[in-house]
Amino acid sequence: MTNDLVEFATDTDVFFLIGTNTSECHPIIAMQMQRGLERGAKMIVVDPKRTDMAKKADIYLQIPIGSNIKTLNTIINIIISENLQDQEFIDNHTTGYELIKEAVKDFTPEKFEADTGIKKELIIQAARLYAKANTAAICYTMGITQFTDGTSNVFSLSNLALITGNIGKKGAGVNPLRGQNNVQGSCDMGALPNVIPAGAVNSEYAQQQAKKVWHFDLNPTPGFKLTQAPDKMDSGELKLLYVYGENPVMSDPWTEHFVHSIHKLDYFIVQDLFLTESAQKADVVLPAAGWGEKDGTFINTSRRVQRTRAASIPAKGLEPDWKIVCNIAQRMGLEGFNFYTAASVWNELRELMPKYFGGISYYRLDKLGGISWPCPDEDHPGTPVLYTDKNSMLPDKKFKLVPVLYSDSKDARAKMEEDFRIKMNIDKDYPVGSGSLSEVPDEVYPCLFTTGRKVYHYHTGTMTRECPALEYGAGLEGALIEVSPDIARERELEDGCYALVSNKRGKIAAKLRINHDLREGTIFTTFHYSEADGNELANANDTDPLSGMTPLKITIANIKKLTEDEFIKFRELNEMSMHSETPYLSPKRYT
């Protein structure tokens, strides 16, 4: 996040929420937003599902799934057409303004209404409300990033904030709400295939820091992206997979393919608190201490570094994650893993990233309670708001406005980008974004299928499903398949009946609920339950060309009613398949 979440309560005039079910997925942040609304702030919500936040919104745009670029480019078009942009900020602090003007010129309110069915007056009101605010905060989550054009969606959000000058001031900014308490921290630590804590592996600075602190030459070649792992396992390029803090057997798209692929590995290691679905497939399981049993730091979604302290001693044989990794490294004869405390690990990180963490010592954290990076020295107070000097981190200190294009054909994206570069004489190193739908409903699979979370559960339920109170709160029926009323009418589906959702990748079955908050033609479920994991149907192939992210939030599917006997039979066969050593050879599922 460019800003601190506490500013939502005190400083934000307009919230722009897109692809985020904040009240269910980030209830603490939603509380800060609610305080802002009670203070008089306004809210715009863009989401295919009428969430609790959408019901509180001043303006709600119920767009079709995957229409993010169309929506954002239309808003930018309106702002420019009505001269609502912050021209002083654009002229002095950005490059590429003429490029985005060209990219959005055909995204008119009239075209938006024709494409989405949403009245043009509504999106015009949204554009005016956002652009005229003194402080407007954009908040988003996986509802716009988990698409084949997720990176371009974020480019569009950055464009929107930049042309209105909503960067570098309290209550504004571009704010990705991270999924759990240390997702930001994991990324900061280099839990990505192309970075170490000091930066991109092929950057000169990262190379220098690795040499200085780790005393070896860093391999500048990025590793595999997680979404590439199944294919790399199939080909034999990836021979060992060491997983901790992750449950890919449930969280990865097209889960059956992933389960099949791990059997090609020489070795599969899982390190976790519980015997997860992934751990059940592992060659070796390393039991780890829980968050309340270890010391260290968490870095929350606002970039705030906070101390965590052990509340209890772990059972015999259990160690914190960092110590398990060090033990393995030492047994392999590797140097540089002689850490004895969590503090010593943190101090090495401060050496690697002095500009960000140099001034964040355990002493200061104990004294102040939390410090937001960057914090380069111990006299620095931390940085709750980024870019207050209006300078970017690029050499010329200016922010890049990135033109984002859209095509109805995913196969036309690359040529569309190239044609635009030629037309506008754009340098090959300047980014150009584009988008399209990864899949379009057809006669065989006429429905759009998407996934999300319930307020009671995190992701694959590794921890929350171990808590009886949360399981009870989530509902005794467990997994549910939710459908829009039009699908229920067409298929003669009733509340409480059993249903089977299928596509070319897999099938899931669960009780059905008709949800009037879904846009027409939509099927929705969660990915909390192994017995009906929505990710089984997700598209693993049409990845974002920049990030490698798969379109987990959109696929196509069909649905039909099951009798209770058919449902029980399906679940029994599904359970057998889940526990089979060779799932592709397991008993044939109900068809």
C-alpha cells in the first residue's frame, strides 16, 4: 500500500473499491473504511458481486467479470474529456500522458453502457466523484489481479490515481490489500522467483548487496514462477519441491493437474502446522511451530513492521520455519546459516536492505510498536505515506503512465500492442499493457464461474478449518455453490438442492444457494473446502504475460442438478481420487 490503512478512518474523502470484498476478506480494514463513511466519506464499488461494501456504496458498478480495463479506461476517458485531471501533477511528475489519452479515447460512456448494460450516467457520476475528491483512495485485491490481464488492470489503477494527483498525500494512493498478516513481509523477504530482499536478482544493486552480505556471486537468472511448476515437474526440469506456508494441492489452478505433476518429482517436501492436503501427498513432512510459538516480525499490508513474540513453547521436536531451513542448510554443509535467534536473521536483512530497514531495530520496534518502511536510519520515523515528495523511484523521478489496450480476442493482444507501439513511436523499453478475456462462455460451458472467500475462513482453510467456532460460523452445510437467479430458473435449481459444476478441467459438487447479489450468468463458490474446491475448475494455462498469474477469477463452466444419491456417490469417488497415489488412474468420477 502507498498509504497507511488508519488514514481511511480520518483522511479519505472517496473510496474507490474494485475487486475487493473488503468486509469479508479484510474486516479490520473494512472497519476503518466504515469509520470514514460515518465521518462523511463517499464510496464507489466496482464488483460483479453485490458485496456488503457494494450495498453501502454511493455508486455501485456491477460489471461483468473481466471488464476491469473497460471500466477503468472509461473512467479515465471521462475525466480527461471533462478536464477533471490534475494537469499540474501530470506535467511535472509523469511521462506518457499523450499515450494514455490515445489508449482510452474510444472507451466512451456510451460504449461502456452497450458492453456492460450499466447506464452511462452511473459511470460518469463515478468518474466525477473520484476526480473531484481532495483525497481518493483506490483499494483492490485478487478480484482484479487474478486474471490473464491482472498486471494491466493494476497499470490502469495507477493511471487513474496519477492523472488525478492522488499520490503522495494522506488518505489517497493505490492500495493493494494483502491477503494475510505477512503477505507483504513475504514479498519483502524475496519470496518471489525474480528477487532477493535487496531487489531484482539481475539488478546491479542486488548483485552488490549479495556479494557484500552473503559473500558470493548471485545467479542473475530468475527462477520458475509457481504457475510454471506443474509443467516443469512434468518435463523433469523441476525435480524437488519444498513447500511451506502453502497448500498448492488446493490453492493452485486446475488442482488435479498439480496433484498429477507432483508424482513426477524425485522428492516432495511439505513444512506446515497441520497435515494439509499437500502434506498428505508429500514424501517428507516437516512439522513447524505456529505463529504463537515463535519470535520474529510481521510486515502488514501498510508496510508496517511489527514484532511478534512467542506466547508458548512449541512441543518437543517442533521448530520455527527459519530454524528448520537453517538446520537443513547446515546438514547440507552450506555456509551462512549460523543464525541463533530471529533477531540475528532480521539484522542480516537490515544489512541487505539498509534503505528500507536500516533504521528498524528490535529495540525501536519494542519501543514504538511498529514502523513503516522505508526507514533508512534510527533517527527516521518511518514512512506511512509513500511519494510525499512527488518523486518516483525511477532515475528521472517521474511516474510512468502506462497505456492499456483491450481486445475481444486474447490471440490479438500481442499484435495490438505492437501496432500501438508503431503508431505512437513508443520505445521498446516503455511498458504497454493490454487485456482480454481468457475464456468466453459457449454452448458447452455457458456460465461464468468465479471464486471468493467467506468471512470465517482464510484461503484453503489450513488453520481456520481447525477451529470449530469458525467452522460453525461458516455454516454447517460447508461448501456451497451459489448461482444467479437466471441460471436457477433455466436449470430448475432450487435452494438447498445438490448441484454439479463442471468444465474441461474438473468437477465439484455441493449444496446450492441462489444468490440475488450475483450478476446474471454467474456461478460462485469458495476454495476453502477440499471436498468442493473451486480451484479444481480454474484455468492454469492462459497466464498473464508479465506476472505469470493465472486467471483464477474467471473460467467457464456448466451446472446441473444432482439427486442426493448422485451427490453422495460423487463425493465418495472424489474422496477416493483425492487420496489416490495416482489420481489420473483413480476410479472414474460421476459423469
